[in-house]
Amino acid sequence: ENNWRMATPWSGGPWLERDAQGFVDHVNTLSNGGFNIKLFPGGTLGSALKVTDSVQSGVAQISHNYINYDYGMDPTTALLAGHSSGLTPEEFMLWMYQGGGVELYEQYRLEQFNVVAFPCSILGTEIFLHSNKAVRTLEDFKGLRLRTSGAWAEIASRLGASTVVMAGSEIYSALERGVIDAAEWGSPEMNKPTGFQEVAKYVIFPGIHQSGGVLECEVNKRAWDKLSDQEQNLLRQAGKLSVFDSWLAASYADLDAFEELKAGNNELVELDPSFISAVLKETKAWEDSHAKENTWFAKVLASQRAFKEKIQSWPEYRLQIGKTES
Amino acid sequence: MRLIHFLDGVTRLFGALAALLILPLTFALVYEVFSRYVLNQPTLWAYEISYMVMGALFMLGMANALRLKQHVSVDIVTLHLSIAAVAYLRTVFYLALIPLMFWLTWELAHYTYEAFVRHERSGRSAWNPVMWPVYTSWFIGFLLLALQLISELLKNLLIITTGKEH
Amino acid sequence: MGEYLSLLMFPALIALIFLGLQISFAMMLSAAAFGYLVFENVVAYQLLSKIEETASNSVLAAVPLFIFMGAMLEKSGIAERLFHAIHLWTRRLPGGIGVGTILLGTIFAAASGVVGATEAVIGLLAIPIMLKHQYDKRLLSGVICASGSLGTAIPPSITVIVLGPVAGVSVGQLFNGLLLPGLLMAGLFILYVILAATLKPSLAPSDHEEAAAVPLSEKLKLTVTALLPAAALIFTVLGTILLGLATPTEASACGAVGAVLLSVLYRSCSLSVLWESVLRTVNISAMILMIVMAGNMFAGIFFATGGMGTVQSLLMDSGLNRYAVLAMILLIAFIAGFLLDMMSVVLIIIPVAMPIVRLLGFDEIWFCVAFLVILQTSYLTPPLAPSIFYLRAISPPSITLKHMYAGVIPFILIQIMVLTAVLAIPELATWLPEKLTQTTWS
Ligand code: NA
Ligand code: NA
């Protein structure tokens, strides 16, 4: 029996209680006692922000993680995590399982980080901003004091926003008192308990800075090699099943949370298509500059761009989700 | 003992260095506020500098705080014990702590080296600086702490052998 | 056997501490020893990750910055002038300086997210003055610890902001929920000091003769030269936050610069004052931050070795009624708060406790408010009390642990009164959030 510890960055909320726990439950029950995985919240098996280290070192045999936390190691992680003008949740699933994404993902993680990794949850489209200034166009975005981090901090700066960096725990007060104009966090469901909607008047969407994303499971290489083919397959399949579960559950929860925002006191603002194109243009320039000097970045980017090219014809023969009544 | 003097001297020196770090820490954050409101341009570096300098002054200051007996302990029981008995207790504790601190120092050295080789960056801001200089300060901090523990151990051994405080 | 092994961590730690080992070392040593039993060699990585978490946490920069401000104000004599002015105006009020200290504590609590920073700055400012006025050392200790503890309840408390998303409760509603209990607490603290000083004047002697001799013109002059500049400094800290100019961490840096400028204005700034202040700052900061770091190590290992899981299953399978389970959770938080940084307690207990609380159908805001009041009480309660450890680091040896232990007792009783009130009258925590949920935008 494999008595494993699972590390996560999450200290609570649906990513811990629903997504990570869901994967654990699948593995524990489907393996018929072959696995006994115990889930640990963020910061209890090593640092919450360096879960990959915890898996490499063997403190945890497995993790439920967001690859974006390794952005400081390599910008390629942004493409796999989901970035601005990137793939939507549905596109991510198609690219991963049919477009060669899963294979690239596993190969990349193994080569660069010496862990075996595969998708374990899917992330919904985020809210673009909780803001005290309405943002529709690039003009509105210029000079906006925006709290963000990672790849989007770089691209938003290039677009003219004044990006401010501060600890996650300081955002609420900073937004309330006007130290910053705006902040981004996550999808409607994730943002609800942060209370940002109580201290910022405008809710701006769609989340072009993060149109979708993927959470992964990572397995320690030595622990993985000790497994039988059947056990390895079981983990991969449980990951796939959890991706589907999380897509269903998160989509529904986001729907409810967004309805609640609409019914509440905030003013909802939709981004102008010209702004969305501007983000796309700047993102492409950012991608191209990294692809020139980073072979893995170039490889993943090429695969994602080929997929995006292919899916262009989708709207021509598929009805848009949610639009069937109108 | 000359070793005690030497170790205490090194610790004192780094403690002074750590104390000076409070000035750049203050400057970085005040400049950020100034830059954001007067120049209307938040800096890319102030946030990164703030945690890096805070961490460095904390790590480099630990050993000197030990030398100055600043680390708090509960003396309710030990007040009723003889000086020698307390010295024996401390000796046992420090003998257990010294290997632990050297172990952590070694791990930090390894961690720093890896970050250097892999060009690990912070990933927190658009500045995205390399991390190995920060990790180096942590490594030095724990090395100093381990060495200062040796000095404290020797001081306790002196109490046991001579019956007097160093 | 393995399941219960980690529960032995607490007695082992307490033994080490009472044998006189420094608190931070005691936590590191017991974390390493028990961690080794489960993780063997990789325990070093576990500990290293806690070094990283603490040493790269930007919010903790407020600790050295606040202490630097306090040290400058003390060493340059500004604090003394400030309290002298306060004393002139409040000399008819029994325990006036104590009351002033608690008010100052409330203000700094509103300016700082980090509890230890609030207490250190209040202590640096107020201890020398209270000693000079021959305040009873027990009362003095209690006042400083209690003032410092207010940082938990009064916004922008980092503890609350971290608790919200982890518990799935709105941060804004939590702040609203804490407002009444927090004000009640500060009010009762002040009332206690006044009462104690009235009933037993020797606790807080007020020298009527000396003060009465000061003519009004002199009083006004002192007020303008001592009270107003200090008030301006406090405004630099609190005002920059309230006006949205700075985050609490940045505001503490502005306060530090303000203190330096003020001492230049008073011509009491010299290189030696500056040098002594930075040296003092770094020593106290290293001590406080090392307790935070070692606490993280201890908590991390306790959780990772299965301690919390054991506790959770014990609770779930206990068959106790819902109020008994609630009491158990609060008791565990109380014990964890003895040693650990409040944020660590939140991060460790809330993910385990929240599902149970929901299952039992308790109001979530109410539970979180009670939880925070418990943490604050634990911060004050001997024998293991962070408030007392921090106080020791900044107070002269003439104030002993015994003074501190005795001094905090009345304040703990007040905390327990407030806790009882919150538990018995849930509206104390839930009324304001319900009233204030309808945010309207101008
Ligand atoms: Na506060
Ligand atoms: Na306590």
C-alpha cells in the first residue's frame, strides 16, 4: 500500500476542499486500497509557494499545485498555467488531451524539474479587475495603479498600467483606501470571500489576463518509478477525471457567484474589444521575445498557437454556450 | 579564551552590518510612496527590496542577538538552580543545537548554489531579480548563528570548569 | 503509536522552555527532533522552507520599521516629552498615563497589521515613563501586553485578512463583526486601569503637587511643543494609511523617517542616537522574527507529522454534542496560540475546523469572531504568552517574569468576559455585519 502525503499551496477554499480532495478521493477509492493519500494544506509540507520543491525532496510524494508558482524558475510555466490572451478552460482541455498538451506538460516537468506531472483541475475564466476606476479601453488602463504579479505584471506594465506589488494579505486594505486602484485575483467563485467587491465599485470582465488555467498533480520521481504501470495509469486517469469534475463544479459555482455580483451593488463593466486586441498584441510580442531565447518556451508556444489556429473554425459550426435561448 | 573573543567579534561585526540595513529598508519603502504619488510611477523594485533587506537584517542579526542574550527564555525554574546546574543544562542544549544549525547552514548553502546555477528569479514583480544574493544572506546568518552557539557553548564550559561567568 | 506521537510535541516543548532554553531554540529543536522521526533526512528541507517563508515575507518588514520608529522616539527623548504632556492634562484622571498608553496602543493597532510590532513600539515608548512615575510593575506589564494585543481586532489586522479567504468568510464582514467586541475590549481595558488606580492609588501614583504647580501658559506651551509634533508623527503613520497613501508596511517606514525628522527638529538627533537606535532595532527584531520563524517550524512539523489529523478525527468521532465540539476547537486554538504566530494558528486550524463548524451549523462570522478573541486571549495568557516574550525583549531586567505573569491576569479576565459575551450574545458579532452589508457607492 502506498501511504502518500500530498502537498498543496492552498490553505482553504474550493481548490483544497473540492479539487485536491476530489482527486485524493478518486485515487483512494479507485485503487481499492492500493493508495492511501493524505492531503495537507499549504505550508505544512514545506513552503506553500514552493510545492515543487516539496515533491522533489520527497517531503511529499505527490502534490496538487499551480505551475505558475515556478514562474521565477522559467517563464514557460506561464503558458502551461494559463496567461493573458491564452486558452479558455474548454480550449485547455482540448489542447491537453487531444492537441498534445499533456505529453508536452509531462516531458517539460520531468526534464526541467525532475517530477512527473499531469493536469488535475481546470480553472475558470477570471474576473479581469475589481476596481475603483472603470476600465473599458487602453486609455483607461494607462496609469491604473494595479496590483498583480508574474507574467501579467510584465505585460500590463508594457500596456501602460502602473503595476504595484504587495503581499496578498495587503490587497484588501490597499484597495479599500485607494493605495491601489484595482486588483485581480481569480474567478468569480474564488473572489467572493476576498471581499474585494465590498471595497471596489467596479467589477470588470472578461478576464483577458487569465482566460483559463490548469492545476497539476506532481509525483516524486522515485515514488513514481516504484509504481506498477497499472498504478501509474490509475493516477493519470484520476487526474483526467478530476479535471472533468472541477470543470463541472467550478463552472457552476462561477455562474452562481457571477449572478450574485450582478444582483449586488457593484457596477459591472465590460472591456471594449479594442482593449482585448491590444492585450493580444502585447502578449504576442512578449511571447515572441521569450520564444527567441528559451527552447521549451518556443516548443510549448508553437503547440498552443497551432491548436489556436486549428480551433478557429469552431464558432462556424458550434452554437455558443449559453446563447441557445437568444 | 581567544576563540570566544574571535567568534564574538565576528558576530558583533555582522550585527552592526545588519543594523545598517534598516536604513535602505526604510528608504526603499518611503521612496515607493513618494514615487507612486509625486512622480505617479510606482517603482518596480521597492517591494522586492523590502522583503530582501528585511530577511537579511533578520538573518544577520540572529547571532548578535544571541551574543547579547536578547533571545527570550523563561527563567522561572532556572532561577532556583545553581549557576553550574544552569550551565550544564545549557551545554546539553547547545550540543544538540549546534549540529542542527550546521545542518541547516549546509542545506542553505546547497539551496543558494542551486538558485545560482539555475538563475532562479523572484517571479513576484516585473523587475524579477535573481534570488541567490538573498539566499546567501540567509546562509551567512545561519553560519554565524552556528558559530555563535559554539562561542556560547564555550562560555558555559568555562562556567562549569571555573565556576565564573566569562 | 505514530498517530499520537506528534501530540507529544507540546509537552516536549514546554519541558525545554521551562528548563530555560531560549523559546525560539526550543521550538526549533523539538520541531527538528519530532520531524526527524517521520521525515528522516528531508526534515531539513521542511525547516528550510520555514526559514524561507519567514525571511521573505514582506509584511514582516513592519516589525523592524515600527521598532526603529519606537527606538528613535525613545532615545531622542520625544516619547518622554509626549507622555509628560499627556500626564499634565490627565493628572486628575487616576492612571492617566496607563489610559494614554492604551489609547496609543489602539491607534498603533489601527496602523499596524502585525501584532508584535504594535506591542514593541508601545513598550519602547511607555515603559520608561511609567517606570519614572512609579507605576506598579505588574500594572505596567499588563497595560503594555493588553495594548499590544489590540492589533488582532482592530483593522487592518493581517490575521483577519488571512482568516477571511481561508475560512471562506468575507473579510469586510469579519472586520465589522470584530468592531463591537474590539471596542468593548479597549473600553474595558481603560475602565479597569482607571478603577484600579482609583481603588489603589499606589498602583499608579499621580503626583498632584508637582503637576498643579505648572501654570496654564506653560501647559499650553508644552502641549504645542511636545504633544502636537508627536500627534503629527502619529498622523504620518495612521494618516498615510487612512488617506490611501501607503500600505501599513510602507506607513511604518514613513513613521520611522518621521521619527528621525522629529528628533532633528528637537536637536536631539545625533549619530550616536541613530546608531544606538538601529542596533537596538535589529536585536529586538531578530528576536521577534526568530520566534515567528521557529513557531512556523514547530507548527509545520506538528501538522505534517499528522498531529492535526489526529485531532480532527478525535473531534469528529467523539460523539460530543455540538457545543462541546465547538469548545474543543476553541480550546485547541487557545493552546496553539500560546506559542505560534496568530497567522500560523489561523492557517493550521481553520482548514481543519471550518468544515466541522459548517457541519454543525454554527454561524460562520460568529465562530470566526470568537476564534479571533480566543487567539488574542491566548496571546496574553501565561505561562506561554507571545505578548510576554515580546515584552521581555524590550523591558529592563527590573521588571521580572513574575510581574508580567501577575500583571496580565486582570486583562485576561476582561478578555474572557468579552469572549463570554460574544458566545452568549451572538448579535454582538453578527448584528453590525448584517447592518453594514449593503454597501453603497457614492
Ligand atoms: Na491592526
Ligand atoms: Na498564552
